[in-house]
Amino acid sequence: MALLALALVSFAQAEVSASTASAPGGAGISAMRQGVTLAWLRIAGKAQALVLGVIFAVPSAYLLVVVSRMAYEAETDQPNQ
């Protein structure tokens, strides 16, 4: 997780367009920015990739459930009928 934070924090500097960090265990993370909004993130190591996938998937699934529930409640609310 610290490697991901290090790679993303380096984008705060305007002159940095690529960043690489590695750990002693062989895990590595690299990030490259092209233009203003496009960023590529590459993680070496299966365990780190799975952890990153879970970190991004859980909040996304939660947000999808919340938005779906709000839409359903708005459609079934009596004043909106």
C-alpha cells in the first residue's frame, strides 16, 4: 500500500511524468502519466494486484448499491407517483 501511495504522491509534482517504486520482496509498482488525465498503473506481483483490486472494487460495489437503492426508493416513493 505504501508503494501505491508513493507512486501516486509523486504525481503531485508537475515535472514528474513517471514514477517507480519497489520493495525488497520483489514487488514493484510503476505509474506513468500521459497528458493531464491519463495514468497507467502497473503492479508486479499477484498478491499486490489482488489487494489493489479489492481496494478499488469494494468502494465501487458499495457506491453502486447505494445509488441503486436511492433510485429504487425515489421510484417507489408515494409523493412521486
